[in-house]
Amino acid sequence: MAREGIKIACENRRARHDYELFDKFEAGLVLTGSEVKSLRDGGAALVDSYVEIRENEAFLVGANIARYSNASYMNHEPKRDRKLLLHAREIRRLGIKVREKGLTIIPLKIYFKNGFAKVEIALAK
């Protein structure tokens, strides 16, 4: 299922089964070098992960990106919180819907689009 310029690194297939999905967004993902190499090798899992809004910033919490085997002492922490790159108006909109309607934000997949790591997130109930 690789479209031109898009390579899927991992997918959360259970999300479509467990949740009712509403709006979808594409967000950039702030990663270290060893995390990018691990993602390209397919070493990631989105099980039990979600997106949290803190101080007008969005973070991916609970996503597991495995340690890269060829990295030296500069390897990353597998379950660290990762910052998402979204427009300020999108973050405000997501924050309002989470607070008022009791929805949650879950990641659906991580992929590479024209060389950049992206994550597709969705409002879910």
C-alpha cells in the first residue's frame, strides 16, 4: 500500500476496530537520528499510544520505537514522549474537542512522506 513518495513504517490497525474515528490530521514528528533509522527498519509499535496536549503543544505518548541496534551510546529511549508538529489553530481545535466532548486523540500510522516522518492522528470516541 505504498503510494508515490509514501512509505508506511507502522500502523495501528486496532484503532479502527476499537474506536469511532472522526477528524484526521497529518502531523510532523520530531525524532532523533537513531529513531529515524529504527523506523525505517520497521521497529515501531503504536499499541496503547495516544496524543496529549500540554501547554499548546502536542506530544505522542506511549509509542514504542525500538532501539537501533547499530547506534552507539547515543541511542534513544524507546518510550519517550515525542513532539508533534501541528499548526497552532489545529492544536487549539484538538484541545477544545478533547476537553468539551470527552474525545481522545490516537495515532493511526507513522509513515515517511518525501523523506519526512509523519504521523496520522484522529479524534476518537
